[in-house]
Amino acid sequence: MQTKMMMYRESIKEWYDGEFRECMRNVNLYHAVMLNVRGISAEAIEVRELF
């Protein structure tokens, strides 16, 4: 059981480090671009990452 939990935790970590972070970067980028398109200056946009 211990081994199974370790494997599960590792796969969650891999997903978080890979797909999830990439997804959040894309969301933040999209958000920043949309704000910019609406006429808000680039300086006013704060793109934050969750990590």
C-alpha cells in the first residue's frame, strides 16, 4: 500500500509540474493579452504564477 501511495503522489507531482503549470501560464498569458487588447496598458497588467 505504501508503494502505491508513493507512485500516486509522484504522478500527481509530475502532472502539477508539467501540464498544470503550463496550463496556468497559458491562462495568465491569455488574460494579459485580453486586458491589453481592451486598451489597458501593459504596465498595468500583473501576470502572476501560482508557484
